[in-house]
Amino acid sequence: MAFDMIEAMQMIAREKNIEFDAVLETLQASLLAAAKKKYTFTDNISFKFDRKTNELLMLATRKVVDTVEDSTIEISLTEAKEIDPEAQIDDELDEYIDYETEFGRNAVLTAKQILIQKVREAERDRIYDEYIDRVGTLVSGVVQQIDKGNVIVNLGRGEGVLDTKQQIPRERFRQGDRVRAYILDVQRSVKGPQVLLSRVSNEFLRALFELEVPEIYERVIEIKSIAREPGERAKIAVYSSDDRIDPVGACVGIKGVRVQSIVRELNNERIDIVPFSSAAEMFVSRALAPAKVVNVDVFEDEKKMTVAVEDEKLSLAIGKNGQNARLASKLTGWKVNIMSETDYNESKRMEAEMLVPVGQLDGVGGKMEERLADADIGSVQRLANTSVEVLTRIDGLGVKTAESLLEKAKEFVAKLEKEFQKKLKAKAKEDAKAKKKADESSPAEDLFEDDSEFVTEEDDVLEVSAPSLDADDDDEDIA
């Protein structure tokens, strides 16, 4: 082989970042494919690369015989002695094939095409292997092209795709802009591996904090959870096992320099940093900041809380279009029903009025009522919230009786709950009318004005109950 071809192969290996041996194997496969077009049998063809002379030898092994029946695999003794004077019958002789002249132009072009194809495949595999290991990390690149809203990012050795759904709303890119994103996935395609990028993922925000806050990168501070509405607002819960370290202060930085850097990266997306607490009530209260929580009712089975806030802070707790409460719910993982303090006290009063003595439930006699009272179950509502296991601990109550009582109690309470909700809606409607009259005589105020400052997933689970909402709407969830 000519030295310039070896040099060209070495250049390909350097430019494509592929091992030289891989290029050499690809060339051998290409030459073998060309040989198959000329010879009917190629199993006896092999290659040998001489690293001293930088020469690739193509050899055909034939057996020395007296009478040649197949010239592709056999050679006569006379011909063999011309190649090797010491050749004997039954010896196997390697004969050099001058492929540069033997195969012709078409065969060489075929070998070249196969070589180019194999090199491309090897390069694609290398890019895939490189980026598949970087899934879940930050990457930086330059905007190369914008196609129907999708941004093609030059990452250096490969290209990334920032889909329109993975871009922050109202964010605009131009060719040549530098962009930072999170690698979601790497997929194989006909055109080569596709590196899928994201700027809206919660993990993108986590990675930015790890980059800007050394304490998070070093795991001194832990990000417990993230709730985010890209381009608008985000909440993160942080925790430090070291009492000497303030996790919120460390994330904010001196004069807010750390968090402000992230805010600029996210197109001025507001970020609330919330100190994590293992106590669910405390965690939810902190997540609803800056509104002050005055009462919390926890329903463990439903993973739900009813939260009462100061009347004048109700709009802050809910936030603009329900955003603050919705993010707090996603951050904590609890369904949150927000009420004003006045409405909360009123609902408690109404609930107390609607408590029904357990003796009024069908099937509960005098003795049964006394036994239930001894177990601190004096109302039908309390009975409905009791488990079968607790009821069977009462003397004289078997499993079947306990299940029957529990079912009746739940049905009874369900009817009471409907009546209770009707009363709440009626009151909310009256309050809404009263507010409307008051608004007609004074300038209107934005119900959901959000004056909170820096204080610091997934279905919409927020349930908001407030007299200022539309009382005619049967679904009072703010999503």
C-alpha cells in the first residue's frame, strides 16, 4: 500500500477521533468486499499489516497439490516453487495480491464508499457513547440553526436539539448565541445520535444550583424538592444536616449574587428558596410564604391539609392565578386547601354544629353507644374516621359488625358533607355579592396581587376555598 494512503488513514483517525486500528479494520472489510466481486471464494483471503513499512498486505492462502482442481484454493508444485523454492506437497502457501491493480477502478471506488460509511458509523457510535454517559448533566453550546422553533445547538463534537417544548416560554434565540441546557436523553437516529436538551426540567434548575452553590455540589446542602413553572416562578426546598450552615443564606449568596445569577440564566424566573422541614405542617407553612399560616388541619390518609391564613394575606397565599399555592402543593407533595382565617373559624363552627351523636346511627344501641364512647368515639363523624382494626379492639365488636358500622357511618357522613358544602357555597355566594357591592363604591383591587419578595409535580392538586372566588363554580380548584 502506498504510504500516502496510510497517512490519509491516520489523518481520518485523528480528525474523527477514532482508533487507527478501527480504520484499518474498516479498510480491510472494504477490500474484502471488493474481492468478493472478483473471486467466487474468499475464505482463504487474509490481511497482514506491516507496521515497520506501513504496508497492508492482502494474502491468498492456497494448498500445494500435484493436480490443481480449483485454482482459487490450490496451486501446483511448479508454481509454488517459483514463489517459495522450498515449497512441498500439502504445504499452505501465502500469495501476495496486488489489490491496487488487481481489482480495478470500480472495486476501489466500492472499497472507498464502504470505508467512508464505516468511518461515519464509527463516529456516530463514538458520539453516542460520549453523550449517553453525560445524560443528567449540564452542557453548553452555540446556537447553530433554528428550524421551526427547534434550536439546533453545536456542542463541539455533536449536535443537541432544544425542542420548543423544552424551551422557557418567551425565550428567544439567535444564531451564534451561547446556550446552556440539561441533557435529557440521547437517541439513535438515521442521521446519527440526537442529544435531547431541556431548559424547563426541574433537574436543570437543580444542576444550576449545584454549579453556583459549592455547598450543594459538595452535598453539604441538599435540595429536597423542586416545583417550577418555567419562565414564571420556582420554589426549591433546601436542607443542611449541619446546624452551623444556613441553607437558604448559602443558596442566596452575599447580596443575592448566587441566586441572581441563576435567575438571569432562567430569563428572570423568580425563585423562592424554602427551608425544608420533616414536619409536614411546618414545611407547608414555609412553602406558602410570605403568607402567615395561623391554623393547619392534617388528613394523613388523603395526604391533604386545610390551611388557614390571615384574611389580608389570602391573596398572597394563593398568588397570581393560584401560582404560589400551586407551587407550594407541588413542592411539598400535599394537597392544600387554603382558607381565610374567618372562613376557617366559620367552617369549624358549622362542623361542630353538624356533629351527630353516634347513638343516632342506625344499628347503634344503648350498650354499643356506651362502648364506643368509652373508646372516645362519640360522634358519627369520629366513627367514620376510625379503622376496622381500632373498632375490633372494643369488647363485643367483631370484624363483620365493625365493617358494617364503618360503612354506615361513612355513608351518613357523605350526606352531611354534601349539606355542609352547600352551606359553604351559599355563604361564599353571599360574601361575593357583598364584595361586589363594596367594589362598586371603591376602586377594585387585584384579588390575586402577589407582593412576595425573594424569601427565601405532576397533577394539579390544589384545592382553594375562599369567599372571594366565584361561588357559582362547582369546581373550586385552582389549576
